[in-house]
Amino acid sequence: MRLANYIRAEIEPILQDWEDFAKSIYPARHMDQAGLRDHAKGMLLEIADDLDTHQSESEQTAKSKGDGADEGQESSADRHGGERQTSGFSIMETLSEFRALRASVLSHWTKAYPAVIGQQLEDLTRFHEAIDQALAESLEQYATVKEMETRLFAAILAASPDPICVLDPEGRITYANKATADLFALDPKAIIGQSTFSFWCAFAPDFQRNVEKVNADQSTYRGKFRHTFGSGQGARFEYLLAPVLNEQRNTEAIVCVIRDITEQALAEEKTWHDAHHDFLTALPNRRLFLDRLGQEFKHAKRNSLPLSVLFIDLDEFKQVNDSYGHETGDRLLSGVAERLTDCVREADTVARLGGDEFTVILTGAKQRQDVALVAQTIIDALVEPFLIAQQHVQISVSIGISSYPQDASSALALLEAADKAMYSAKESGSNQMRFYDISDKTATNTA
């Protein structure tokens, strides 16, 4: 049997060999059968047709060198080379497929015909020439697509508004596009070979650790940092680190893409702030207060620490609104917020729950008299007249106090206890404070 006819008759076993071999190549791990076989069937049928075609001696010589005549049509080998390049195959991996294809055909052929004679010898010679020609066409197309991809990639990098750079596995910059140079306000040549440590970047230690993680794990990483670069651009950034693997599947480089998200981050922070703070006083609102109280309660419980809540109510606020108007009332509330904040530490929380009700979370006050001292400081601060629109406005306050662990076993119960103590203080007169007494479900004075 002629080799051309044998290839046509036994094409399925030959393709199965090709597919089995392709599965062993790293980029082919997730390819389906159509992708693995690619254009192998077309190449085999074209080779079989070529074996049936008469060739002169000069044509055979040219084909043996991979310089066969170009018929002006894209061959299966051309398509194979282009698609292998875009699928991530290296040149050596693509070349190895042709070696496997050659070996498969010869193995099946010699098993069927151990003694090759006459026309069969000529067929074998022409088969090798045809395989070499197909390989040359495939690799030529591979190189063409690769060169185009390289040009397009270079154009994309140059035109990208986002800073993009390439790092070696140690975190040194080996390439930087124009946007990166503009960000650092440096000549591109001054950036090459440098690391983030070279530019005294505060985020450098974390960034370097993440580079090392990407290098070791061969996985992408997304992160954020705050920094103002020499160019003055931005303040909030996000970045992506992605590994570049060589043919041995080792990390040979890391691509870093940086994006300025300052405007977006500030908008998100404003949205969050508005949802968690009182619009009038800028203090934490009820939602944020309850969240912080829950966190502080868990911390106190876990570490056996004291925790106190002060519930503060303004006694004559309604009269102020009725006598001076709501604008004066609003300015009074803002003034109260400022004075309350001045009476406690930065680590403590002052919040406005709504209306004329305020709360304070005190942490670390071990003695009852320490809490009472803070409450008295607040009373003394708030009884001082407020100068609003050239008028002196005076109020009094009532303060209820509860403490963990003696008064409550949950954050919400602690707040409720302080609320009850505040009503007891209000019933006792102006500018009073009362501690919640769990023993009789009432509140007691400081004595």
C-alpha cells in the first residue's frame, strides 16, 4: 500500500497519538479534543495529497529544506502555528508536536510494513520532506503572530493611561511604560533597575512581600496602598501583580499594573461616612455607635477589661427650639458635640443617637470614681452658656451610666441600663448623673 493511502486509512489512530502527546504539554492541559488535535487532520491529508502529486527533483530538494512552493493559500500548518502561539505554546513545544506526528506515522507504517521497498522508500523520503515543509510553515506563522502580538503589546503599554511595569523575581523594575515614569516624575531610564525601596515608598515593605508571594506561589495578587508620588498624582491606588512563567514553568518576571482609584475611594469613603455619621454634628450615628459598642464589648469580655456607657440627654432643648428657632437648636447641638468630644480621650466614642440624645463609650476606666469624674467634666462643660447668634443659650443635662461587667452581659443590655439610669437622673433634677444599680433595677447617685 502507498503511504498516502495508509495515512488516509489509519488517520484516527495517528490522531489519537497526536492528541495523547499534546496532553503532556503544559499549555494544553485545559484544551478540549478539538483544540488538542488542532489542524493535525488537515496537515495529514495535505501531506497525503502531496505524496500523490508528482514532484521534480528540484522541488523535492526545496521541500526538504522547508522551502516548498507557496500556493498562496493558508495551509493547515499555517493555521496550526498561529493558534499554537495564541494558546501559549512555546516554539519548542510546537516543534515537539511535529516530532511526535512524524514518529506516530512512522511507527504505524513500519509495524504494518516492516520491509519497505521500491515506491514505499520514495514515499518515506517525500513524507519527511512534507513534514519538514509543514513544520516550516507552522513556525513561520507562529513567528508572524508572535511579532504582531509583540508590536500590539508594545503599543498598548505605551498608550495605556495606567502605570505598567515589569519586575524581576527580586522586585527590581526591568521595564516601565510612560505612565509609570510620569507617576514617579522620573525619566524612564532612571526607573530601570530600581525597586520601590529606592523611591522611599511607605508601601514598599508590603509590596515586596507580595512580590515574593507571587514569585513563590505563581499566582496573581491584588492589593491597595496609599501614597503621593513625586508627580503629585493620586493618593489611593490599587495594583495587580501577575507572574510570567518560562518554558520550565518557573517565574521569570512579574507584571505590575497600577491604577489611581483616589476619586473612587474618596467617593466610597464619603458614602460610608454619610451612612454612619450624623449629618449635623458629624458624630457617629446610632448605627456606627452600636457597631463600635458591640466591638468594644467583645474586646472587654475577651480581655476582662472594664467598659462604661454614658447616656446623655439635654434637659431644656425643646425650650431652646421653641424660643430661639430650629437653626439655633441645630447650632446648639453642634456646640454640644464639640464640647463632648473635648471631654473624653480620642480612643473613646462620642455619638449622637438622635434628637438631643448623646452617648459616650468609655474604655479602660477601672474605678467608678474615674467614670464619675468624666461625667462631671461633661456636666461642667455643658452648663457653660453657648454663644449663638449673639445670644447666650444655657441648658442642663442628665447622664445615666452603666458599666460592664457588673450591669449587663451584652452590649445592648449595657445601653439599655444606661438609658434607664439617665431617666432616673432626669427625675432627680438638673445636671445630675446616676449609675445603674442592677440589684434593684433602678439607678443610684454617685454617693
